[in-house]
Amino acid sequence: MSEPKRLFFAIELPADARAQIVHWRAAHFAPEAGRPVAADNLHVTLAFLGDVSADKQQALATLAGRIRQPAFTLTLDDAGQWLRSRVVWLGTRQSPRGLLQLANMLRAQAARSGCYQSPQPFHPHVTLLRDASHAVAIPAPGFCWSFPVTEFTLYASSFTRGRTRYTPLQRWTLSE
């Protein structure tokens, strides 16, 4: 019997957007603002699944494969901080309908499969900094990264040697 895996569905950011965001973050946030999330770990979570058995993972993957959702464009043009969770984030001023529909379908399937889903409304975001225990100055509007989203990914999260690593397990293409 294999150990359960800590899983989540997410949108992977294109490599060029990740590089630009990391550069922008370094230019706008002091090192003491918080712990930067590694460039390879920058993503938009669609549905957090928690610790999932291999059987449940397979069932969730099958359900994800049945989703017929058109591709959409994601624009990251908002930022903020959640003091309670000590996170600085990058998000969207206006979430595209396709993003909200995809997240809602994945979250509903996860809930029906027994994966706890937060009652909080879905707030699409990229976590930029963790352990941001003090209020930080959020850069003025004017920043913007926009890219087509043509697929979503099932990731496993692991913590080894003091580092969090997100490993893509499976990808699904959105329709054109």
C-alpha cells in the first residue's frame, strides 16, 4: 500500500512569466518582507486535495479528464497580502469566467470525492512570499502578466531537506 500523496490541481505559469515575476518581486519587496516562493513553485491553485490515496488519485484524475473547458487568458494584475495566513500574493482584478468554471468543477469533484474544500470563496492567486508576518507595501498598479491557459495540472507536494517541491503528475488540455 503506497503512502497517500499531498495533491492539488493548478495552473502552471509559463517560464518567461515566472522569471519576470521573480525579477519584479526582488525589485519591489525587501528581503525581510517574507520568504520568497521558489520560481519553479509559482502557480495558481485550482483545487487543493490534501492527502490522497492512489485509488482516490486515480478517480480524481479520471474525473478531471472528463472536463471539457475552453482555454482562456489569465491576467495577473493585482497584488495584496493576507496577514492571517502571512502571505503576499499576485492575482487578478477580473477573473476570467473559464478560470472560475474550471476551479468550481475541480473543487466540486474533489468535495464529492471526500476531499475537504475550504468554504472560503475561490480567490485565484500566485503566492509570492510566505511568512510575511508584518504588513508590506504592495506595489502600485501598473504591473501585468497575461498569458493563455491551455492546460491544467495535477501536482504532488513534498517537503524534503527543508524545501517544498511541487511535482507535476498529470496534465489535461483545455479545448481551443
